[in-house]
Amino acid sequence: MPRTIEEQSVEELGGQASVLARQRRDHAEMDRLMGRYGSLPPGEDREKVLKDLVQLVFSHAFAEETVLWPAVRRSVPDGEELTSRVEEEHQEINDLVADIERLEPGTPEREEKVERAFALIRQDIQDEEGLLLPRLQEAVDTDRLRKLGTAWETMRRTAPTHPHPVIPRRPPGNTVLGVPLSLYDRTRDALGLNVPAHVLKKVLAGVAGFVVCVAALAVVRKRR
């Protein structure tokens, strides 16, 4: 039986650039943030920790679903079954956090959903580090793990950072929707978690207008 990702050294995982080492670092940060949230009283600091956790969880999961799980399905004999299980966990977390973001901080209903989401995140980490990722490690070489790590990190840094329950869990659907959703989420993050919709729409319209102007200018210069 393969050893879990948690039990191995960075060198055994393929080095710092390996997707396995990158995954474990993110998982450790998620665990730290969940512990930090539980240690704080209700208030702004606690909400900031939750916001940081949500942004990490959803960018991490999107990169998995876009880059990593397709590689597992191609390389691991029972990859379809393994990734389907994790995708179900991701969808449950997505639905719960979408509810959490709509509820008033500090209410019993919201805190109950936070605890359920945390339990699912911990289960997801356990399933990935104990079963899915070791199976990938058995199936591919170190060079491939490092290349997957680079692709995964690139996707994570440009991925949506909030729940979108209707987004597909697999390419090409999630890839196509990822660009506009990432723009929406990252603008929302920059302006504040509860930015009014009409303000956000104006900002996105301005960004879109800027992109169009730059493209038009490039065309004009090329024609000259």
C-alpha cells in the first residue's frame, strides 16, 4: 500500500516544485486557518481568517479540477472513481460555503455550516493525501510531478476564489467559466467581501472597457 503524502519528506514527494509538495503546503495552511478561526472570538479578525481560508480552498480546488484530476484519470487505473469521490466533496463544500457567505456572521445557523464545511475540508484533505495523491505518485515519474506542479500553481493563482455551485467540476466547462468568474471574484476580494453588486458591475465594465481600448490601440498601431 502506498505511503500517505503526509508521511513523506519533500525529497520523496519530488522536491518543492512537485505538485504533491505544493498540495501538502496548501493543505497545511488550510488546517492552520481552520484552527485559527476556532481559536478567535466572533469579530473582524475571525471573519478575515475565514475569508483567507475560502479564497485558498476554492482557488486550490479549481486548480485540482482543471489540471490535476484530469491527469489522475489519464494515469491511474481507477482514477475516474477516485476523482469522482473528491469532486462530490468539493461540491458539498461549495454549496455550504455559498450558504455561509449569505448568512449573518455569528448566527448559530452560520456557525453550524462553518463546522460542517471544516469537517468536509478535513475529510477531503485526508482522502487526497492518503489515497488519491499516492496513487498518482505511483503512476508517474518525478519530472511529470514537477510539470504538473507548475501547471497547477499557474492555474491556482488565476482561479476563482469563491463558491459557484453551478460551475461544472470538470473541463472544458470549468475552464471556460473560470476566466470571468476569477475576474468577478478577485475584483470582489480587492474591494471587500460584501461589495454591492452595482459597484462591482461598474468596476468590471470599466475593466472590460480598458481591455477593449488596449486591443483597439494595438490594432491601430499594427496597421500603421
